[in-house]
Amino acid sequence: MSVATSVDGVAPSIWNAAHDVDARRPRSCQTQLGASDTVCGRRAAYILHGVTPTDQPDKRAAILGTYIHHGLLESARTEYGWLVERSVQDDLIRGHVDVVQLDANTAARLPARHRPVIPADVLTVEDVKTKSTYLWDRVVRYGATAAELRQVYLYAGALSEVGFENVPGQRYLARLGPLPIGRIRFRFINRDSGAEHLQEFDFDPQRAAEAQWWVERVRESQSPEDMPRDFHGPGLDAICDYCPFRSLCWPGAAPGVPEQTALIHNDADREQALIEYVQGHELASEGNRIKNFARKKLDQSPPGVYGSNRLSWRGGNDEEKDDVEAMVDLHEIAGIPVPMQPDADRMVKNLKEAGLPIPRRKTGRKTAPVISVGPA
Ligand code: SF4
């Protein structure tokens, strides 16, 4: 594994071991389409057409997510008796559904030792997602992405039409047959703080059918290039930065040149890209106008929760700058020659090299207040 071969040239990085173990996981070796592969049409098509991955993206964040995921699900299994990581398979996908909470009627059809401690009021399919703080506000505000919804609906659809896969270790579950799914739940876990956020909604068979139709469309493609790229490429969408087919999907750019240049073939493409650029500019301008107007109106508003948003303020502190007179004094005390031309940058460097603090004094002005709006 090539992510990091050593730490300070002394010991091998422990991530090499983690990547090697991850590469041997059944999920990593699976060549069938898993629901988690349905994030992008082009990517799903590469997998379904048996194309060998061209890139080895850094998987450290994903591996950490897997560890957290595994620990939490295992605890839910032992403490609550939830069904975790059980396999499902239908004509379209194969994978493991994070959590299934059986309702009382369905649980009663199982041998007593397999029944959950507390059954759910309706049969619930749950997907656990770990997220970084960077994405947390978006998760709390908007919930699951379209691709995440498609993934959970593929699992829930397979469970409602087929039930659990009939494989050793869960034959007693497979005997239940198609399951009466009542609810979908996303459980988001903040990887940095541990915060937990739930999103729940009723199971909608129509949405499950749409997710299945999406996969069927990929299966009908004659080649991966028949499927559209669902993202804007490396540097713009992180999903592409970490895609194992990145070089195949976005080929041919010289070093330092954006991969997206591959999409421009002629003047007609340039004309279209310019139209999009102008549209984007107009949208951004209008967006800024709306935002600036609201910002002015809120200028004197106290922090607090207003509807679905929390208002807070940063800034408003005393502004500081280097105190040249104090630095001259410190130079004399420390026996450092004071530059004949006062040179703040040089004096800061001198003081740093001498291990002395950089004096700062108040300017009498305030730093500008910065608005901060997050979900309540
Ligand atoms: S690089 Fe991006 S657009 Fe291309 S297959 Fe991967 S995720 Fe899809």
C-alpha cells in the first residue's frame, strides 16, 4: 500500500497495515454492485462492466468511519438485540444493511432467542453514516443526500420484496420472507465530536422503485461511457478525488491542468461553458445581494435561535498590532542590535530567534464582527 511508507523515515506507517486489512475485507473484494457503489452512475457502470480500478485513493477517513461504524453497530447488537450487518440480495444489488429493527409481529415469528430486547413500533431499516464536522451543518440542515437515499432504498426495497438473503448464519431470518418495512432511519454520527443526528421518514415503495430503476439503467448501458458523470470531477467534488476510477473517468490532463478541460472539444463546448459561467456568476451575484441585504438587517440582532437557524457572532475583539517601542526595549535588554531603520518584520524575527515574546498593543480599533449562522 502506498499511502505512507514510513513515519519520519523510522517506522512503517500503521496505515499501511490498515489499508492492507481493508483491501481484504469481503466488501472490498466484492465485484457485484453494492448499494454503496450507486453514488455515481458512471462509477456504478465501471463496476458492473468489470473495469479494473485505475486509482488507489487515500482511504484513511473511510477506514476510520468503518471502525466507528463497526463498534457502534456491534454495541447495538449486543445491548439492544438489533439485527446488524445482515446481508440482502436481489436481482440488482448485494450488500449488508446496517440495522433492521423488527416490529413485534415480525419478531414473534422468530425463535425466542433471536427476538430483539425491545421491538420497534414499525419495522425500521436504519443506515448509520459517520460524517466529519466539516459536513455536519449540511447534514443537520438537509439530511441524507440523493445517493444516500438511493442506497438505503435499494436495501429496503430488497428486504420488502425478497427479505434477508438465504445464507448460513441468517437462514432463520430468510425464512421470514418479504418484510413489511414501515420506516427508514438515518443515524448520522459526527466523527469528531460523537454528536448524533437522526432523520426518519416512512418507507415509500415508489422511492424504492425509482432506486431500482436507476440501477436497471446502469445495467442496460453498453459501456461505462454511456452513463453520465454525476459529479463535476477532481478538485470540485470530493467523491471524485477519492474515486478508484478517477484517471479513467477524467483522462489526459497535463500536470497542473484541471481534468475538466477534457470536456472541452470545440468552440461549441466553449460557448456552452461560457453560458454556464455567466449563469453561475449571475446566480452568485443575486445570492450575494440577498445575503448582504439580510446581513445588514441582522446587524443589531442578539444571538439566539430563530426558527430553524441559530444566530451567533464572532469578532468584536480589541485589534492588536506589533508594539515597536516595546520591541526596542526588549532588544536592548536582550543585547540584540536594534535596526537603525525601525523594521518591525526584522524585529519580530529577531525576537522569535531569541525566544522572546512579540509585544502587541491595542490600536483602539475593533475587528469587524463576523456573522455565523448554523442550524438550530
Ligand atoms: S471520478 Fe467522479 S464522475 Fe467519475 S466515476 Fe468517479 S465519482 Fe463518478
